[in-house]
Amino acid sequence: MDCRISLPHNRFENTMRIFGRMPQSLTETPGDKSVIGPFSPAGPPAMSIEIQPAADMSAGAAVRTEPWRAKVPYINDRKKYELIISASGQVVYDLDLPTGDIVWSGSLEQVLGYTREEMGGIEEWAARIHPEDRAEALRLLEVTEKDRGIYDVNYRFRHKNGSYRWLHDRGLFLIEDDRNLRRMIGMMQDIHERMQGELLQNAVYRIAQAADKSAGLGDLFKSVHHIISTVMPAGNFYIALYDDEKELISFPYFVDEEDTPPAPKKSGKGLTEYVIRTGKSLLCDEATDRVLRGRGEVEIVGAPSAIWLGVPLIVDGTTTGAMVVQHYSDSNAYGQAELRMLEFVSSQVARSIERKRAERALGQERDRIQKYLDIAEVMLLALDRNGTIVLINRKGASILGYEEAELVGKNWFDTCIRTGDKEQVRKVFEEIMAGRGEQQEYHENFILMKSGEERNIAWHNAIVTDDAGLAQGSLSSGEDITERK
């Protein structure tokens, strides 16, 4: 018997057709020789087997089998589309405009946690958009439907677990032959991580700007609160600062729905003190609170909240305070993502607060020194190495006929020295600053008042040097001796 087998040229298809099928993906009815699998049929029969009689067999014994065909169906376009969308991780919608019904597909449960039935129609969709984003999302929908344009918008959408996710929603309107709109199809893409990253970077930048622009700590705290509220719920927000020397915790900024701002107090066993004491962030829900109280590490202070999140404010390895947000009703308001975000901005907040505190301390010290200078009965003048007026007391400004603010920042020689004396006086000063001249501890010269009148001043001088002993400026006291001459 002579057996001849005719096969297609595709070796992969050959293998599948000869050795069978993937059991989980095939259906086969009894008595049916068709094989249903993941390959599309094309052209002539997949395999034909002919059996011929051997040379020693009679012609009557010839046998021919019926060709055996492996039929393989194709994946239709809709199925391919669904598979591609599912693999892309996007949510797809098909909105029937007259009824508001929406057919959902794609990675709906993966992205938002809802089943197709739970997702509902256009009213349910609108209700789940974040309140701060809803008006703009609906406005753009109305505009693009009217203009038959592309709907393209980012908004926050409520996940089934109660949190909000950033979505990029892009859709278009289908027009029937009579030009009336009937459907809208589109896709939602989860862009939460990217948006959060951009918002955090922007928040850090804005906090740094606030430190530059804020007049004081109060303004800085308000700016920080507003900026934090752009990345997470912050209706209840406060900043606590710790004074290590006095062992006191103060609350210079405190906004809360339930509690009033606490007075400065000794460190106790509240959640705020726990964060400051340990130098570690704390996301505290009801279960965590029970554990901490059971270990005696914390005590209930103030109104209990559903969720509490605090991060330490650390400068140069030292915890200087804490920044806290809390929610009284929604236990899902904060999670690990919000904890990481608050930690991310906390270092910039801590540095900004420390900078403002240093500026305030410096200002207080300057004001104290200025009071001593202002009661002096002689003219006190400080110049930098370029001859710029750095400081002048009230008596000096009075002698010259200026307000103090009019003189600070001006060049002393250009403003207050007679024209004929400028070159000589400036040259002596520059020689002293360069270390080439001998300091004149006492000298007299005429100065020019704002009115143009001249006064004769007797000066006592001292050179201001840096740690290396290099001259950085001068400090002089002057007495008006015009009437004595």
C-alpha cells in the first residue's frame, strides 16, 4: 500500500494540524471531523491522505479515503478589538446619547473596580467625577457635542474603594446619515501616577516660591495648606513645631472642623507627639490606633478621626515638628500614596519653615540692635567694601536730612561727600579695604546734606573683617562739630 500525505508549507500550522489541538480552546461535536482552533482557514483542504494499493494487490482492492480537513475559524474583528483593548489597560465606553445608557468594556474592573452593571449610565458617570473637576468635564462634553468635536479632558474619578484616580478621557461623536448625533464612543486611560508626579513636583516648587514671597510664617503656613490641598483632601490640616529647649509643642497653624487650636503644651502621648518623638510618618486608622493605644504609646487627644496622617518635619537630621492631615468621616481618604506624597513635600516645607524662623530671629535681633543705635547721640554709619551704605542710625539720617530708607543701598561717596573731596576720600577708603593703607582711627571731613548744606563731621573708624582677616567694610561713629569751628 502506498500512502501519500499532502501538507501546506506553513510548518507551524502543519504541526498543529497533525498533532491535534489545544484542549482548552477547542470545541468539537461528535462525528464532526472539523477542528475549531485559533487559526483561520485559507485555500484548499489543510491535509489530504490518499491510500493506493501496493504492486502485488489487485486493482479491485484499491482504497481511497475521503480527504480529512482541519477547519480553523478566524477571530472576528470585534473579538480582536476587545482583546487589544483589554491588553491596553484602558476603559472603553459606548454612549447612547438619546437614553444616556453606556456600554462599558475594556479594563473597567482593573482600573476603577466596578463591574459593567455597577458603572451605570451617564448620570452615574457624572456623579463619580471629583466635585472640583465635574463642572469643567460636563461643560466640555456639552461644547464638543454641539461642535461635533473631540472630547479630550483629564479629571479625577471615584474608584469603587472610595479613592479618586486621575483619568484621561478622549471620545468622539458618531453621526448618522441625517446628521443627528446618536452615539459617543471613547476611551479612559489611567494617568494617576503621572499626574500625581507632576502635581508633587509643582507643589514642591510652589512651596519654595512661597518661602521667598511670604511676609512671615503665617503667610507661609496658609500657602502650604493651599498647595497640599491640590494633591489630597486637606480640610483638616495643621502644623506643629517642637521647641527642644523648652520641651514645648506649639500649633502655629491649625485648621480643623471639630477641634479648636490647642495652646502650646508639654510633649505628651498624642499622635502628633508620636510622630515627632519617633521621627517617622504615621498613617493611623482605627485598627492602628487600637494597637498603639494597647501598647501605651499613644492616647486619644481631641476628636477621634476616621483616618489620621502625619509626617515629621526634619532639618539636618533633627525633627523640628510635624505636618498633619485628617478626615473625620472617610476612612479611605488617605492611603500609602498620600503618605508618600506628604513625605515628598515635607522636606521642602521643613526647610521653608526653618528659613522663615531664621529670618524672623534675625529681624528681631536687627530690630533690637537698631533700638540701641537709634538712642545714640552720634552718627553711626556702616559701609561695605564698595562704599555702599549698609546701615545708618536715626541720628545720622537726621544730620543728613534723609529718611533711613533713602540712604541704605546708596553709595556713600556719591551721595554724601562734597564733589571736590570725593576722589581723595574714596581713594583712601579703597586703599584701606585693599589692605594697603593705614586705618585712620580719627579724622574730620565735610559731608553734603540733602539740602546741599555742608556739615563738618569728626569720625572714629573701625574696619570690619571676615574670619580670614580681610577687610569687608567699615563701621564709623561721627559727631557734628560744625558749630565748633
